[in-house]
Amino acid sequence: MIPDPAGSLTVVGIGPGRSDWCLPDVADRIASATDLVGYTRYLNLVTVETDARRHRFGNRVEADRAALALDLAADGGAVVVVSSGDPGIFAMASAVVEQLDRWPDRWQSVRFEVLPGISAAQALASRVGAPLGHDFCVISLSDVLKPWEIIERRLDAAAGADFVVALYNPASRHRPWQFGRAVERLAAHRLPGTPVVLGRDVGRPDEHVEVLTLDRLADADIDMRTVIVVGSSTTRILVGRPLGARVYTPRWYGDPEDQSPTVPSNHATA
Ligand code: SAH
């Protein structure tokens, strides 16, 4: 028999950083929480007024953080686990479900919910137009939780299939060489002039957004606060529009006048 609910655990995404990019139901849930659990930097971004206790963690103890949050909820708390962006994308929602999967008999009484948020790639895309306007995929370059070989295989497959590719967790002090290798893999499938959009601290006071081409990406200044969108063979930069909408990926593939879509001729094959 499933026991009566004790408390609740909600994993929320607060969006990339601006308070008005945080959905109202997320703000409400934070306002009425008894406990907020999360990475220190993300808890510091929470601007919603709340009396909740804050449980701050470093960014490499997700399993402990998830288990603590579930324990607090089992004790009757209204617990909110805070992620940046969307909580289901390289964030805490999986970390919590992993714990539920690992310990099927624990935390049966806890009501569990995930509330979505705007992810970094979506926020960046909106700043420049519509680079994610056609099929795209999202790849984390962090090899902390998966082997580097898998990352290279996915980069090759995604670029080889002509997806627009959004790169998260591009580099850190502990991962100095991986970004250069990733750019090499993408460049094996794309022409040097392929549009690239780079955003640091999107939606935060120090926001920096840059449009460049793939041949300049290896030298770009990137870090863990940067997200990158590498175009497909059809992604275009509008010349003479320095501000606002200036990069897009068309919804069509091949020649829009032609009835049968074809593979564009500027798709480099590795
Ligand atoms: N759940 C988050 C992603 C967490 S992984 C989301 O959906 O956005 C952390 C990575 O996200 C960072 O290394 C960076 O690549 C990206 N990121 C998150 N917020 C960002 C922001 N405001 N500006 C630029 N990149 C961001």
C-alpha cells in the first residue's frame, strides 16, 4: 500500500538567470517552499521572496543533494530543488529520479514533480533570431559523467546528419583540451564559414552574445558560463543586420522552390 503523501519534492528550472524568464508556477513554488536545495550559484540567482531554508552544495555532489532533498520531503517539507535553465536538461531532475530508481522502497510517500524552464540554448537562440529553426540536438561536452569517446561519436553523428548542434558545458579548468577536439570533429563535417552563435551569461547582467563562423570557434573565449550553437549546412547569417534577428536556420531543406527537398551542396562530408 502506498502511504499518504508526507511532503513534496519539486524540481524547478529558473531559466537562464533573469527573474522575468522564470515561469510563474516556478516562482510560486519557490515562494511557498520550506526548503530550497541546489548548487550555490543557482540558489544565489533566486530572486523570489521566500522564507525557505537554503541548502547549498558544490556542483559535483548531485546524488547527495538529491537524496537530502528527498529525505527533507519525506519528513514533511515542501522541498524545491533548483536548477538553472530547464531542470530536465543536464540538471537535477535526472539526479532525483536516479535516486528514486536506485532505492525503490524509499521515499514512497513523497509527491514528486518537475516544472520546466527556458534552457540556455533557447535563450541564446532568441537573442539572434532563429538558429534552432530546424532539427537540432543538444550535446554536453562534459566527460565527467560519460566517456569522451561517446561525446566524439555523438558529435560526429550529429554533425554528419546535418543537425544544428548546441554545445553545453563547453570547457572548464579541469577539461582544457576537450573543446578544441570537439570543434575539430564538427569542422570535419561543416564548411569553415558555417554560422556559430556563442553566448555567455545569457539573460544575466554580464550577457555577451557573439555571431562568428566555425573557422574562428577554436580561438573563441569560452568557459562554463557559455553555450554555443553551431549551425547546420542551411543556417544563414543575414548580412547588414548588426542588431536583432540576424541568424536563422530555415524551416525548409534544400531548394524551397523545388518540390523535392535535396541535400544542400554546402554540406561538407567527412
Ligand atoms: N539546465 C541548464 C543546463 C545546465 S548545464 C539549461 O537548461 O540551460 C550548464 C551549462 O549550461 C553551462 O556550462 C552552459 O553551457 C549552459 N548555460 C546555462 N545557463 C547559461 C546562461 N545563462 N548563459 C550561457 N550558458 C548557460
